Amino acid sequence: MTARRVLVLTASMGAGHDGVAGELARRLTLDGARVLVIDVLRLLPLRLGPLLRWWYRTTVLRTPWIYEIVYQVFFVPRRHTRGPSAAPLARLAAARLARIAADFAPGEVVSTFHLAAQVTGLMRARGTLHAPSTVLVTDFAIHLLWLHPGNDRYLCPSPDAAARVTALTRRPASTYAPLVRPAFHAPARPGGIRARVGAGPRDRLVLVSAGAWGAGHVTATARTLAASGRYTPVVLCGGNARLRRRLAAAGLGPVLGWRDDLPELMAAAYALVDNAAGLTCVEAFAAGLPVVSHRPIPGHGRDGALAMARAGLTTHAPGAAALLAALDHLADPRHRARQVAAASALFTAPPACGTPATPISGTPARSVRRIRIEREPVTGSAVPPVSGHPWQDFDLYP
């Protein structure tokens, strides 16, 4: 019997997409598949990939308002405008991907990053990629660059996201159980983790996630928690050594870099305060740790945090007082159990490495279509309204 051959496309933008791709590859390999994982940024010529990563990291860390502008223009084009697309970058990467696909001969291709989805969709529409293409969406808020009608199917983290993708692409979309390492699902024991990170036995630990790059207003968040006298912030700085030094000098609580014992940390923690709606947030869902989103990074981080809060998976706390109120509310066992149960239910969906994709018959439409996007109304004080028009028209596939 011929082994299943899967080409997985990721992107080294932070650590989330690589983490998802790596866990998918691990599971597929255990099932007997041959897997090749490719960083789509490496497919771009003239070192454009590292340049793109540097630009994104720099803007998110230093000038997030610039990233917000880019997000609004490229990811969510405004009403009655034809915004730019990722098509130029996708065309540049397509030639190299075609050569890799010819050598590896995959039976299917899975994309875990939106630029990769543009590349595979373009190639499927042109007939230069013969294997069916699956887009494994990692964001809870669907934005423009995830979508291309050339792809054969979409796997989404929530039913709302799947319904939205199907409506926009006319392609099959379904939910999948989020991909996290098995250690987060196993009942972890805190053990001596408190002593190892420098926390006291009675401290109520609140993990503060800053993502792989240590982005966002995490210093202000740590100050709010420490000043309350009720919570001890444990800041996860990722690879941001400067942030770690600054927080250590402030003496607000334990400050950590990369950790291999995050499941134990989550077992010892009271809650996670998250600002990116990324992989760490989903790992907390698997570990049964309640999540409060606070001052999320602009663009996809904010939209993802709001989407999670609307689904009842997290609580969104826009300000310092709201953050402390949300954490205090988690002391109510019934409220805490409801939120944890809603997040845990995500993992009852089918596994992403299950049924292989099958090609969609017919040629995808190459013409531009006008699509009306309805933004869901936001109610309640926990989630503020989204700025901008309540709905937007844009060219979905320029």
C-alpha cells in the first residue's frame, strides 16, 4: 500500500503557524504518512521572505498603528474600493512550489498560513498544482487573505468561521479540532513549578502571554495585575530579551522566556491573559485554563480576540478595570466551568489529519466578484463595537 504523502506549508511568522504545522506533521507521520514541511517565506526570491518577516515583526513591536493600516487595506479592504491582494507574492512563490511538488509528488497539500493559501489557490486555479489543496485556518476571525476559490476545502477552528468561509468561497468548509501538543490535553501536575519560576505557594498566578515576539502592552498588564494585590503576573516574553530585562527590573513578578514546561505552568495558573488569539490561547483551551483577552495587538489579533469572546470561549476585557473584573468573575465556579466547557468543546471536532482532501470538480471562477460582508453585531459591555462600517464591500479575488 502506497504511503500517504502530504506537503505542509507554514510560515515562520512568530511561532504559532510553525507550531500547528509541526503538530500536524507529527500526527500524520504517526499515521504512516510521508510529510514534507515547507516555510512559504523561503519560496520567495531575493530574500523577500526574511524581509517580510522583519517588517512584520518590527511594525508589530514598534509601530503597531502601521500594521493596523496595512491590515485594513490588505486584509479588510474598505467599502467600494478594490484593495491590493497577495497575488504578486503568491505568483513569486508559485514557481518554486511547483518544482518542490514535482519532486515530492504529494497526494495533498495543506496550508497553515494565509500567504500559502493564496499560493496553492492560485496554482490550483491555473492547473499547475495537481494535488488537492486544504487550507487549515488558524485564525478565529476570517480575513481576506485566507480565501482563494482555487483551494479545494477549508478546515476552520469554529462553526462560525466555517460557515463564513463556505459563504464566501463556495468551497467546502468544516471544523477541526485545534492542533496542540498532547501534553496540554493530559492532566498536568504543577509539581515544583512555582518554586522553579520564583512564585510563592499562595500566589494566585496569572499567565500573561506576549507571543513569540513579546508584543503588546504586557508591561502595563503586569502592573495592573501586580497593583491589585490579588494576582501575581507571570509574563511569558517569548524570545524578546529586552522585554524580559525590562520586566525583571520592574520587579512585578516572575518573567520567563521560552519554556518547555508550559503545561505545568498552566496547571498551576488561575488564568491566562492573552493579547494575540494565537497558539498559546488554544493551548490554554486544551489545558482547561480560562482565558481573558486584554489589549490585543492590532489587526488579526484584535479581530480574533473579539471572535473568541463572541463565541463564549474567552472574556474580552478592554481596560484595566475590566481585566480585574473578568479575573474576579472567574472565581465563580459556575462561570468558570461554562467558559472552560465552551473552549474544551472545540476539541470534539474531527481531527485535521483525518480524511484526505478530494479535488473539486470544475474550474474555479477567475473573475472578480463583489461580496457583501456582514459584520456580526456586538452586544454587551464585555465586547466593544468594532470600528468602521457595520458591513463592507470588497473585491474578494482580484
